[in-house]
Amino acid sequence: MKVIFLGTNGWYDTETGNTICTLVQTERYDILLDAGNGIHRAEHYLDGGKPVFLFLSHFHIDHIEGLHILAKFRFREGLTICAPTGCREILGTFIKAPFTIPLAELPYPARILEMPEEAASLPFPVEVLPLRHASITLGFRIAVDGRIVSYCPDTGYCENAVTLARSADLLITECAYKEGQSCEAWPHLNPETAARIAVEAEAKRLALTHFDAGVYQSLPERKESEAVAAGIFLATTAALDGLEISL
């Protein structure tokens, strides 16, 4: 299994990277986590020969803005979009004219599953739990190829994040804030709380992503937060666009 960070910014694109999108390549499936502008890099890794599953954590624009380029891909084995309850109506509004090409007109079959209700329809086990954010946001625990990848974007510290991360081979969390920063009205993680989740969950590795572009204005600032988190949970990596992790 290989995990490739296609976009690692939160909020907007800058010279530090594109907005959030992560690719999990497995033996039988290609799995995308959120669809920020980093999704454009997927064409360098996907040949369309495997079914593609796209998990959307929530509908803030930096997590779905890349949906407008779905037509550039050739997913011959089809695309399944998995998103929170009500997503058929929401995505049916967003992925259509005049904004972009509708799903029904893509050059490959595409379908939508509502999470968590239809998670059992997936060909691999996925646990879905709500996280703590300003609007409904889902975290995912994906078990495939004998590995567990846990994805906890856009959240403050919460027990559901720890549950999803339990004994994960790789825990991917957001890190929108820097050391000591927090906001109850707009919950996000800082390096300390991300590392706390990893420690409490006894995860094997932690990758930080979704660095708020207005907070992290340079890549060295990410390394500073990596060092803070590593002081609590040693096996921590601050992701950059294009980073690859093998599991």
C-alpha cells in the first residue's frame, strides 16, 4: 500500500501547496480522501484500471473544489463518491451545470453513497464517525490490504477521532493550527492535539496535513509543528504535496 499526499493545504492554494487531497493506492482499489485542488495530480498515479473511491469528509469548498475537474480523468472501472448524509442532493447541485459537468455526463460510470448509512455497500470495511467541526464532518477508518488507514480531517480533539485511529498503521490528521493555537468556535487540531490522538489511540504512524494557508505561510513552519508533535509522538511526519508513504 502506498499513501500519496496530492494536496496538503487548508483553505486555499499557495506556493506551499494545493488544497487537501490524499491518495491511498491498494492492490485492488484506488482511494481518494477529499477533493481539494490537489486532486489534479491524481492523473500521474491512476491509470483507470482499478475502481476509484472518493471519500468526502464534508462540504467546505477547500475539500470539494477539485470536483469540477472530474471530467479530465478516465476511471474505466468507475468512481464511487462517499460523502455525508444528504450528499446526493448537495452534490447534485454542485456537480452540474452551470458549475461543471454533471456526474451523469462524465466519461465513466459514477455513483454516490451516503455515509454512514451505505458504508456496508463498499467492498472493503470502512468505519465512519462524526468529528468535531463547525459543520458536519466525517472521519474514516479504512481497512484494506491488511492495513488500517485512519483519516481525521477538520476536527478538534474528540473521542471519535481516537476511536477511528485505534492501532492504525497510519493516522492522517489535519493540523490547521500551530502550537498553542485553538478556537472553540472553529475547531481544528494543532500539533499537540494531533499527537495526543495518536498516543491515546496507539497508532503506528502520524501524518499531518491540511495546514491552514493563512497560518502556515512557509514550509519550514510545517517542520516546526512536526517537531512539536514528534516530541509527543515520535513517528510523526508533516506532509508536503507529493510526499509518499509506503505501508
